[in-house]
Amino acid sequence: MDIFLNKFTPDFGKVTEPGAGVEVVLDEKGRVIDTHHSRGNPIPEKGSVLSATGDAADWLRIRARPGTRMKVKTKVFSDGRYLPLQSQVGIINGGPRLLQGGNTHITAFAEGFHWEENPEFYYRFGIYRNPRTLAGTTSEGDILLVTVDGRQPGFSVGLNFKESAELMKALGATDAVNLDGGGSTTMTVHQQMVNQPSDATGERPIGDAILVFPGK
């Protein structure tokens, strides 16, 4: 039986994402050294944290006893199949899809971005205008990386999912996806930030990014 957990290493940052659930702290050899009955805890410099919600949290709570060594297998699951991890493959979190084959195709419900227990989440995430980070490809194979500032009346209020799809189509994309947004939306060119993040404190520390380097 596969149990799906989130594993946080120091590469993510100093603290895990907060919320309800269970987290188990592992040392550098994978042994359980602490358990927390909520998420949002420090990540050890030499170790990791396993984080779970729902049924996975119950499984973790029962089996992750102090001193137990946890063996974690990393798998990537997409569109009903596992994707093999290879050295040439990079993975970045995002969603939902916005364009497919040149047409607007927003798959937020199919991708789990609508929560029946909290309908307001989808409204605030997809219907409400927010800063956006978008990626797409053109019919010629070019890659488009786009940021849209928001939450700043008089400068930019941002976009919703439908408007994001329309923007990417106007820029020539045939396929496009929404990536992270909100205060995490940041674009840097030659180490110079070229957009205006929405957080009052400015640029937000984040755990992932798309990096583009000059060709050889």
C-alpha cells in the first residue's frame, strides 16, 4: 500500500507549511526523533520532516514511533500514471492547466483545486484576481514565462484563471499552465527583479523556481 506524504528538507526552508495534520521529524539517517500534531514546524539542518493530512496523518501517527527508521520512496504521479525520475527531468509544482491545443481549457476541478468542504478556496484562488506566474508553449516550440503583478490598486489588480488563459493566448501560447502566484510571483532577469511583488515586505522567500541559463 502506498501512503502519500510530503517530505521537507532544508532546501525548502527553515519551516514546513502550516496547517492541520501530523509531522514527523527525521534525523539524517531517517530515524524518527520527534512528532508534531500540527503542520508548520522547524526543519532540521541535517534531516527532514514528513508531513501528512487525512488518512495519511493517521497512518503516520500510528507507525512513526521514536527511533523508528522511515524509508521514503519518491514517485511522481501525473494523469493516472507514474513518471520515471531521471537526471535530465526537472519537476515544478503548478496548476491548473489554462490552455490546451490553442483553446481555453481550465481543469481546476479535475486537478483538485475545488474543495467541497471549503468552496471559498476556489473563489479566492481562481475567480478572484491575484498576482500570477504563468508558463506556456507556442506552436513553434518557444517557451513563455509570464508574471502578472496584482493586489496593488492603481498599479495592477492581477488576473483570474480565465483572464490568465486569455493573456497567454494573446501572447501566442497554445498550451499554458498556472504556476504559483500571490506574493510568490517574482521574476528576476540578470539578478535584477523586474516585477513588483505584492507582499508588503517585498520579495518573498520561496522554495522553488524556474531557472533559465544562456546556451553554450
